[in-house]
Amino acid sequence: MGEPEEIKSIHMMVRGRVQAVGFRYFTWQTANVYRISGWVRNRDDGSVEIAAEGEKSDIQQFVKTIKKGSPFSRIKDVNIYEYETPKNYVQFEIKNTD
């Protein structure tokens, strides 16, 4: 086994048709596939907010999949902010609307 990769921690705001279409569950499933920890929640403004942390290559694949969206979603815009230090999330969870 190789050396562990650098851990990357990001915050995403996803806009478009992303509520009432199973997008949070899709995000949770995608996080599990790529071994991502963090959380996802709906926002009152109709967007979805995601905090994600994992190895750099896994984060890249996660972001790529989220930008494509779930079968019933329609992604219009994704803003990503990269944190300088890891957040040390233990698992990935679906949170209630903020």
C-alpha cells in the first residue's frame, strides 16, 4: 500500500434544481463511494450546502460527481471553498435544513 494522500477539506454551495429530488441522499451515497466524511444539508434559499473531507484524489472524484448531479437534479452553479486545515469529520451525514 502507498503513502496516504494529503487530506483536503472543502465547503460547497450547489445551486439549481437540488431540493426535493433526492440530491442529499445522492450526495451521501457519493460520499460513501469515495470515502468522504462531512455533511450535506438543504438551505432555505433552495441551494444545498456540503462540507466534505477526504484524500485529495477522492475529493476530486466526489466534486466531479456532484457537479454532474443526480438523475433528477439540474446543477446550475457550484461554489467551492477549500479550508486550510482538516475538519476531522468522522462520517458523512445528512443534516436538517439550515
